[in-house]
Amino acid sequence: MIASEKQIQLSSSFPVYVDGKKLEGDLVIPEGATQLVLFSHGSGSSRKSIRNKYVAEQLQNKNIATYLVDLLSVQEDVFIANRFNINLLTERLSDIVLALKINDETKNLSFGLFGASTGAASAFRVAEKYPQYIKAVVSRGGRTDLSIEAARKVKAPTLMIVGELDHDVLFLNKRVFEQMNCVRRLEIIPDAGHLFEEQGTLEEVTFLASSWFEKYLK
């Protein structure tokens, strides 16, 4: 259930312009929120992802602001290779963090990142690049192995959530987890696959993520 109108201080389309390109985003700030979670989507996904929208709505109910944003413009998303260009996506996510840090509505909020699939790789790199801004990270089924060098340097408390049945990604996450030096936790969701489509598994992801952000985004 999305937060009600009374709870919402600001709910709007909030595009970011990078190198002349318009990146569409949806910003929701509950009244009195002091925390903001920025979503980094996986390949082929967007701000309209049903799973990430569900997680965002539950965070809003916890009085946490959310920003769902497309890291590629409409024209760029036509080219499949761009969806797997971690360097490009990291640059975009970095620019978005900086844009939010000078925006009057968001600059004083405590920032966290929620990365899904390949989006987690960009989230880790941005967390390593801007430790002064990023205070917590959550990865859902993340390809964290694509940013292992950055993962070793991440300082923000990091939660990695992986499905028990997502064997390859679970193996890769365990390897990355062992090499990290920050406060960290690996949660394995029983009977869950990569997309957490099994009954109750996405709810478990949301509970774990919101608890992590509530604890560390202070």
C-alpha cells in the first residue's frame, strides 16, 4: 500500500538532466522524512519495475523518501549494450547523487542505495566513490562481482540479499562478501529465485531492506 496523501510532503516527477539527456525519475518524500533511498535498477529494468516500486512503497510507509530513476534516456535504452555498461551506469548514478545533494528538497537527507541485479554493481561503485554521501547500501540479487574492487573499499554498511535458488549469483555474492571490510550482512532467502517471484519472498526482501535502512540511515 502506497503512503497516503496526508503522509506525502512531496510526490512528483523529478527528471535529471545529464549531458543534455533527460533521465526520468519519480521522487516521493514522506512528511518529516530524514532518509532517502535511491534505486539503481538492473539491466532491462526501469523506474517502473513492479518489484522496485513495491519496495519503494513499503519504504515510504516507513517514512523513508525514495527516488526511482531511469539511468538511461529513452534513446539510449534502445541499445541493449548500454544496459550492461556498468561504467556508464555508474557515471549516471554518480551524477544523480550529486544532483540530489544540491536540490533543496533532498540535500539534507541521509542517502542510501538500493541496487538490483547489475544495478548493484553501480551502487557499490558509487558508494565507494562518495562515502561522505552514501550511508547504507542494500543489494537485491546483485551482480556485485562486477564491482569487486569497489566492494573492497565500500565503507557504508552493506546488506546483500540473495535467493537460495539463485545459485550462480549466491556463489558470486559469497565471494564478494568475504572480501569486504565494512559492516556487512548476507541474507539468503529460502526457496527464492533471482527475481523473488515466489510467494512471500519479496515481502521478506522489503522487510530486511527497510530494517537495514532504518538502522543505518541516521
